[in-house]
Amino acid sequence: MHWGCKVTVFIASSAVLSAADPSYYRDVQPVLQKNCVSCHQPAMKSSGLDLTTFEGVKTGGKRGNALSLIVGYITGENKPPMPLGAPPLSKEEVALVRDWIKAGARDDSPAETAPTGPVIYHQPPVISALRFSPDGKWIAVGANREVVLHDANSGEIVKRLPGKADRILSLAFSSDGALLVAAGGTPARFGEIQLWDPHGGTQLKSILAGSDTVFGASLSPDGKKVAAGYTDNTLHVFDTTTGRELYKIASHENWPLATVFGVDSKRFVSVGRDRAAKLVDAEKGQFLENVNQLRGELSAVARHPKKDEIVIGGEDRVPYLYMLDRPRNIKVGEEATLIRKLDTQDGAIFALDWSSDGHVIAVAGAAPQVNLYDSESGAKLSTCTGHSAGIYAVAFSPVGSRLATGGFDGRIRIYSTGDGKLLRAFVPVPLEGALQ
């Protein structure tokens, strides 16, 4: 369906609602996405109830018609009160749901053409996320409405993991490779955090997260928590076992774009458009302090594999290395946690990674090359060339001998980290009627 048709359908369907009536699409669906769908969605259909779609709301679950029961549960009149184990809905949110049902519970969602099979690609997608599995056998690539798993040696597709989000912007494997986290969303519609069993190709949970794309999702080293940034300037942390939100933090003044946990999973750092690298207590959900002095907007962060040291980068084109713990009391204007700066890059920095042995840092961004640096001395080791445009994702293999990159041109490139030599390049999705 063309966009013009969608707009026309949306206007026509909205016209039947009076100005005072709540809209399912505009008002009620965001409330359900925020509070209910972590348990009531296709991958985890608690009480047989799916609240991710209007059809699911209308159909109801094991306890009967959702439209006749939902208000009682969200007000606490029915037991147990919902959302289970989480803060209750606000009076305003309850009123929106109640008034929508009283007005006839109409579906005013814009008409869309739902995908009915594997995504068909006519050109390579922009690559914003990729990651090696811990055993080095696979490369996971974020594509359009799916994650594609490749054999790391041959480049052949092993599995395709379809989800709801139009774009996947973050990927992370658990240390044992049993869990794959994929996060992104559909702009101005919803964010999604997907939890996968990559070996079985099974989606364990789909967490619908807010009303816009989520950014910079990371997995704690112990595999228990996922942190992600929202476009309302907040950070949200979820339990990977239950899919429940543990807490949210409003410490940023603009969008948080990337996160990384500390070595022991007890802290994490977030960076964003407000120029700050913020240190958070991951157990208590409390902001601790800014790690850096404010310079340009930040879009990337990576951590040393064995120490609580990070490298950050963004619009001012300089990668900065920081320690998370202050070595001494500091004076006003002093930056005691700064370890060193690396070279100024040829463009804004979009992606960073740190090799598993802790010796090499990869820096990529708007310029069509990746620079590799010795993390101890700051010396440039080599430059990986071959891209024709910006690079949005970089990832070292587990042993650190290879580096995978992806970006605007939609091709994955594999380099030798010893000399920066290009080993292989491939399109990570099947192309319809075009050469790979």
C-alpha cells in the first residue's frame, strides 16, 4: 500500500471518533505497549492473552474477553492487580483505557500490509549492528525486520530470525552464546528488544519498549540485564529472564545512544546527545556521576574486556579513554579519569570496539575506513579500507584476529587485525534479481 493510501485510510478511520474520544492507535496502544506487552505478547502469552495488536485485545485470553476485564485488572478491582509486580498505571492512563472502551473500543490504526514471509531485498540494507558469537562460529547482522546469522568463515546464511522491528540497531550475545539480544524498532511507532535462543532460532521474548526506536542496547556480562536508551531521554533496564522492566533512569538531557556494562555487571555507562558519559549503579538503578568532561555529542562506547575502562566517541571525532574509578580526589576542572586521547578521525565517530585481549581498539564512523589503535600506547596500528561510505558497526572476533565491519553500503567486510588487510566482503542478505 502506498503512503498516500495509508494516510487517507488513517484520516477516514479517525473521522468516526469524536474529538473527546480516546484513540486506540494514538492513546491506548502506547499505554499497553509500555505496561502490558512484556508478558502479554506472542512469545510469552501469559493467560493466553496477546495485547500487542487490536485483534489480540478483542479476542482476549483464558479469562475471557479482555475488553470486559482489563479495566478491573489495571484498577486493582480484579486480582491480581496488573501490571503484575510493577507500578500501577497512572490515573490518566486508566482513564484513557476506560474511556476508549466506553466509546466503543474502535480500532483506528492505519491500514498496513503485514509481512507474510521472509523479507525480500532488492538492494543491500544499511548495516547498523553486527556481532560475533562467543565461539566465533557466527556473525549476527541486523537487517530489515530480522537478524541474519552467518557462518563466520564462509559467509553463508545459517539462520534468519524475523521480528517485529523494522530496523535492528543493537546486537549482543551472552558470554555462553545461549542468548542473543537484538534491539531497535520502527520510528515513531514502537521500540523492541528481542531475546533469542540463537541455536534453536526461537524468540524467547519480545519486549515492546516505548513509542519510538530504542538505541544502544547492551547485555550485562552475567546475562541478567539489558539496558537501552529511549528517545524521551531515559534509560530503561530489563530482566532477561522475565522480560520485565526493572527500572528507568532520567539522567540524560537528550537521547542516550549507547550503553555498556562494567566487568562485574554492577554498573553501566551510557553516552548520548547531551555529550555526557553517565555512570549508573546497575543494581540500584541510581545515577552515580559523569565520567567525562562535556565536549561534543556522543554516539558510541566500548569497554576493555577485563578492566573497567571505556572508550567513547562522537561528533568531535576524538576517541577518549576513561577509567570508571577515580584514582584520587580531583580539583575543579581536572579530568582525573581520562587515560588518553587517540587521533582525531576524518569524520564523526559512530562505532567502537575493543579486542578480547584488550590490546586493540577499532574506531569507525563517517569516514569510509576503520582505524586500529594500540590501547596501551595510543599508537595507530593499521587502517582498514574498502568501504565507500560511512561505517556504523564494528566487531572483533573472539580471538581478535579478525574485524567485521558494516555500514551505509550494506556490505560486511572482514579484515585481518594484524595488518588491516581485507579478507572478504559479502552482502549479508539474499538479493532478489541482483548480483551479490
